[in-house]
Amino acid sequence: MENLTFTNLVLGGWLLITVIRRQIAPRVIRFKANFYILIVLLGIASVGDAFTKQHLQITPVQGLIFGLLSLVSAIGFALLRAWSYHFWVNEDGMVMRQGSWVTILWWILGIGVHLGVDQLWTGSSVTLLLYLGITLAVQRGWVWWLASRIYPNEIKANARQQSTERRHRRRS
């Protein structure tokens, strides 16, 4: 279990540092889910490995309770981080977003709560990647939704640009 915990902490730490750096920098809003789906799948594999190879011992009721609380936490902190963003339209007509120190604070609190509960539940961090994948996917969707409400016409330029980029990548 120690190797799995270490691997999850290293991958989760790298991912978290990368994500926080990107979230506090001004960025054009995009809605790309492939990366988050990959993180969720890696997280599911990690949890599955903990049960099959590391012999994680919990009851189904404990798993259900922890799973629901973790899901609520992932969604709740994702929404709080999205609400902490600043949105604007740049000179090219693209909707932009940028996090702040409040965004970082929500990250620290969310990860701290999750790791604390994870330690109590499993004595490890086997669910960290799954948590990160879910919370990032929800945050991305909520940021898109918030920007669409604030700038309903301008967000169409973001969608067009993303669609164009996707077509160019397929041709390459």
C-alpha cells in the first residue's frame, strides 16, 4: 500500500502544482474533457489496485459513505474555485479566466480535507487521482457555464476556436 500511496502522492502533487500554476495565469476558456477523463480512469485503476493487490479492507457501507462524501467534496470545492475566477473578454473577443489567491486557498482546503479523510478511511491516498479528475472536470464545466452566462455571445468565439483547433489536429 505504501508504493501505491507514494505513487498517488507524487502524481497528485505534480498534477496539483501544474493545475494551480495554470489556474492563476490568464487563459482563454476552453472545454476539453479528455485529460480529465484520463485522470479519472487512472484514479479508478488506482482504487481498483488498492482493493485487488493491496488488500484494502473496508465494508461496502464504508465505501459508499466515503465515496458520496468525497464526491460532494470534489463537486463543492470545484464550484467554489470556479466562482473565485475573474472573467473578461480580451481584445481578440475571446472569453478569458484567471484564478486568484482565493482559488489557491480553495485548492489547499479541498486537497487537505480529502487527504485527511482518505487517511482516516484507508490509511493512504489511493483515491487522490480519482478525486482530482472529478473535481477538475466539474470545475472546467462550471467555469464554461459561468462564462456562458456572463458572456453568452462572446463564448461562441471560444467554442469556434476550439472546434477549429480540433479539426486541425485531426488533419495533422
